[in-house]
Amino acid sequence: MEKEIRYRCLIIDDEPIAIKVISNYLEQLPHFEVAGGFTNAFDSLNDLHSNHIDLLFLDIMMPGINGLEFIRSLTNPPKVIFTTAYRNYAPEAFDVDALDYLVKPIPFERFLKAVNKFLEIQERRTINNTSETIILKSDKKNYKVFLDDILYIESMDDYIKVHTKHTSLVCYLRLSGIENLLDKSRFIRIHRAYIINREHVSLFTNTHIEIAGKLLPVGRSYREEVPKRLI
């Protein structure tokens, strides 16, 4: 029998009632489970570092550290949906690649719409990983690229440069956009400007990685996590 897919969710909100509301919503949905709820962002760090979390529901205005600061502090953050009583932080939320921005009180229908965005990303990722290819548009042409052939991906602001075994493609896509389509067990973010295919790493230190003779920097905030994922 095929194992049922379960997405592990973490909820961080300084209001216990808000955690309860989101927990109740998630309990009504198949394939989702609440891995934990925290009223303090710092208390969630152990779960985020030690356990696999697929989706984070995160408040913004909290004591100690606000949600935006907290998500920026994480080296490898899960997908995040912000849940807040304040409308004015939406631009900053989407700057950190939030899936959605929900304003309290959150109707179930609006919550469901946000969760469906997450499911659409997971579905695209599953299709891509099953087929072992990805379609990339470059110079008004569509290229079918084998994931195994991708060496590393480089950010160029609003563009990316995908370096493969055979060529390089410049695509009008942000690094976070293609990251959402890739299998994180194979592709690793090592820097705000680089994603690498771990299968092609020839050597590494905590500051640099070499792929196909190219030495790539490991960002300061990634230096603790990246070597662990390459061993």
C-alpha cells in the first residue's frame, strides 16, 4: 500500500487562541499534521533544526523578534504563510518569498486558498522529480533540461543562469522561484546567489564548494548547515 503523504506544519504566534484556530483548520484537511505550536519564535528553533517541517504559519508582531526578522534568520526556512492582524507588512512578507499573507481574523475559505498554493507547489515539484526533467524558458525558447545535468544555478537579480553539463541558460526567473520547483534533498542553497546540485560537488569546505572546476562561495549564514547536508 502506498504511504499517505503527510505535510508537517509548525505554528508560531504569541496568541494561543490563534494557534488553536490554525490547528483546528489543519485538522480538517487531509495530508496535514500539526508538528507543534509556539508562542515564542525562539522556542521553535529546536524543532525547525531537528525535524523536517514543510510549512510554517508565522505571526509577525511578536515579543523578542518579529516574524519577518525570524524567517530571515533561518538558513533553510520551510515554506511560510504569514498570519497577522496587520495589513501593512505584506510587501516585506513577499520579499522573503512568503506563499501568502493572511490577515486575522482568518476565514476558513481564505485559509484554504493559501494552503492550496502550497499544495500546487508540491504537485509541481513531484511531477518534476518524477520525470527527472524541468522545462526552462530562455531566449523565447523552451528547453527540456535533465535535473541530473544541472551543475549549479546562479542568481542575476531578476534572472537566473542555469549551468548544466552542456550549456548555460539565462532565464527570467528569480532564484527563489526555481528553488520551489527543485528537490531539496538534491539541490542545496549555499548562498543568497547560488543553488548547487550536490551530486556534482567534487570538494567542499565550510566556505567554498567546487563543482566542475568552479569554486563557489558558501554564504556566512549557510556555513553551519551546508557541510552537514553534503556529508
